[in-house]
Amino acid sequence: MTRFVVVAGAWLGAWAWEEVVAELRGDGHEVHALTLSGLAEKQGVPAGQRTHVQDIVDEVERLDLREVVLVGHSYSGVPVGQAAERIGDRLARVVFVDANVPVDGTSFLDGFPSDHIRKSLDEHDGDWPPLDPADYAGQDLTDEQIARIVTDGTPHPGATLTEPAILTRPLGELPATYVKCLLDGDELMDPVGELVDSGRWELVRMDTGHWPMFSRPRELARVLADSAARS
């Protein structure tokens, strides 16, 4: 039995993990899906990057979890990676699901060309609104799944995207698995590619799009359980 804390990416809350949680619990694992401040049922709560890191640390400590596997999808890989460092010997492994990863002194938006996101923040009072339905095309999602993501998604607080990450040791010291979703492109971002090539991080490829908790929940649950077993 493994204890998981799973965190979804931008615009999403704990609800995004429903099918994966059901699969993992059905196999006897303990799973806690966490909504970050400012999103879903916590919409309106002020949040920056450090708030989201603290959300994750607080959840682990509140539940007194040991040997926990932290799972971060997309944006949430940045706070999850920092929280993994903060929880110390409570951590068994961290799994980054097609995720951004923290780089010390660098924000989420610094990690890739992001002028369009910065423009959107300026146009929407500092929040990043959910994508249009057309932006989810080609990601192995049904029309119903796209509709739910768009309808239930909430604006993402911009300060979480612009505050820099803080790491106190090299990212490669974390016991980690990186899950690359191939329909979102097969190239690994820096520094993930370097860590995988060095053999310090495990790489798992999934032949699906950027939101595998919707498109392939059973397969993703299996990937998470297999990764945890190697901790």
C-alpha cells in the first residue's frame, strides 16, 4: 500500500483526479487529491507560488503521511518539486506528470516562451483564464472530457506563475519519475532531459495527451503505482 498526494495543473482542482483516485484506491492505496489555493472550491483565496508549496507541505503534515509519493501534473510540478524537498524524510518519491519542474530562482513563466500568457494575465486582472475548447484538440480527449475541463476549470492565480521557485539542493537529488505524454511532444524540457540522461530520474512515456488523468486514468494509475513500487 502506497500513500499518494496528487495535485493537478493550472485551472484544475482535486476533482480532476477522480478516476485515477478510484483506480488507485481500488488497488488498496491511500490517495489524497489536493486542490491548491485560488482554484476550484478554493477560488478567491489569494495565492502565490509559495502559497502552493505550503498547501502541499501542510497537507502532508496534517495527515501525518510517511513514505508519501507526491504527484504533480503540468504547472503543479513546480510547487510539488519544492514541497518534495521541504517534507524531507517523509518523501518516498515524486512523480512529475508531463510537468514543469522547479528551477531555483526561476518562475513557471521563465521556463518557456510565455509572452502570450503574460499578455493574458494583463488582460484578465492578473489571472490566467482556462483555455478555449479548441486548444484541447489532438490531446486524446473526448468532447465530453474537454467540456468538463473547460466548464469546471477556474482562472489560475497569476502570482503563482511569476514568483520564483526556491530550492536548497540540486533537483536531481529527489527520487523521481518523469511521465512524458507523447501527444504533447516528445522532447523533454531542461533540466528534465539532463536528469533522465544522467540516470538519476526514471522516464516513463505515455502515448496520450497532456491530461492523462482524463484520457488514460487507468493507465496513469498503473504508472503511478509502478513508480511508487520502485521507491
